[in-house]
Amino acid sequence: MARILTYNGGVMEGRQADAVYRGNLTRLLDKVRDARGLDMAQYRPRYVERRLAARLHALNLHTYRQYATYLDEHPEEYAKLLDTLTINVTQFFRDATVFELFRKEILPTLLTEKAARHQRMIRVWSAGCATGQEPYSLAMSFLSAMGPLSTDFLLTILGTDLDRNALAVARRAEYDISMIDQIPRADQQRYLDVKADHFKIKPEVARLCKFDYLNLFEDKPIHVVDVIFCRNVFIYFNREEQERVLGVFWSALARGGYLVLGRSERIGPQVEHDYELVSGRERIYRKPLKLL
């Protein structure tokens, strides 16, 4: 079916209308990217269009141009749009290749360097941890990668968030059985106590994770962290706020520490300038061991 658009009392249809539609969509996506750093190239176009259509319908708007104007006049709408686009972000082992890199590259490198310095403490910070799935996924990754050698090092994973209700869920370490398939089968058998309608994280995993309220802009910063996971959080900040948080992370990271961002997040050139790139696809960066 040909696409039809009205404009200034006239009508466009077919290829001309489709070109205008695509152009307006591209400009809208560029606008969201520039304002919040969300790169939607990883999403299927149909998915993006469906999510945008939901917001337009909720606001009784009809075109992407109208929605772009609405964003200018109501910047709080960005948060609602981002919630719609990033639905189901909070889950176990989201983006499995990130955890594979954590097990196979980040951990071995850190452990080798720690051993050379006769250090045993490893500190990981999950910023914006929500209901705790990411910290527990990291703890399971550590234990499965290390095996019996896990007792040679002291791992602490700190999960922080602004939502106290979410933190309460994280501390309980108990989740609905519908989430169990997010966890690899071998990890299910080793690290979960499974009941009929829920499962609970076993103490050997839960004891590695601590959860605290923290406001990245107001509270006392954390220091000497080896790895920071902050995925799908930056998109909720404007550019100035992103730069402030990057400064917090830079100060928090030990030399040689890793910063892991969300795959869809597009951060400014200061990251490439200050950090060494570990994985462009997974948005993993490293603070240099030797600073200039």
C-alpha cells in the first residue's frame, strides 16, 4: 500500500511520501541521539517505529515532526520515550557477549595484574543496578570462570541505584520463575535454589553482592574500583550530565580499570581520548595503567 502524506493542503503519495516519512524519522532519531546519546542503530527499524507509534498515540500526535517539536517543548518526554525503547533492559545476562568478555578478557587481565602486585581485592561497581540482575550475573560469571581459584581473590560487587524499592528486591535475591531461562543452564544448577514459582540466588553468590542507594550527582563518590558497569543509564542524562558522570567514573576507577557502557549508548569523544578502547561493539573502555 502506498504511503500518503498531506502537506500544506496538498497530498504526497508513493515514493515522495515515503522519502519524506523516512527523512522525518531519521531527523527525529538524530535528535534523540544528540540529546541523550542513544544510538538506535542496533534496533530493528520496525521495532523503533512501533515504539515511537506508541508514544505518538499516547500524546495524540500524528507525525514525527510534531513529536520532535513536542520533545523541544516537553524535555521530560525523553525519559518516557527511552523507557519505551529500552523495555526489558533489567534481566540476567543481558547482552551475553558482554559477560563473555568479562569472563574471558577482563577478569584474566585483572587477575594477572593483581597477582603480580600481590593484591587480592577486586571491586566491581554496577551503577544503576535496578533489581539486581546485573550484579548477580557478574557474580555467577566470576565464580564459573574461577572455579576453585575463586577463593584466592576477594570479590566485592556493589550495586547502586536511586530506586529504593528496586534495591529491596535486589537484596532479597528472589525472582519470579519466568526469569530463569535468562540464566545459563549450568549456572541454574550451581547457583540457584529453584522452587515452583520462584528461584533464589544461593548464598555463595549473594554474599559477593552489596546494594546501596546512591545518587551519581549528589552523593559521595566511590573510589578504587576495578570495573564499572553502567549500561543503559547514560541515555537518561543530557550531555552535561553525562560528562559529569564520566568524571565521577574516571575518579572512581583504579588505573587499568574497565568501564562498560550500554551497547546502544553513544558517548562523546572524551571517552575515546581518556580511555583505551577494548571493544567498540560492546562499548568497553579501559583507563590506562600509565597516565600521561
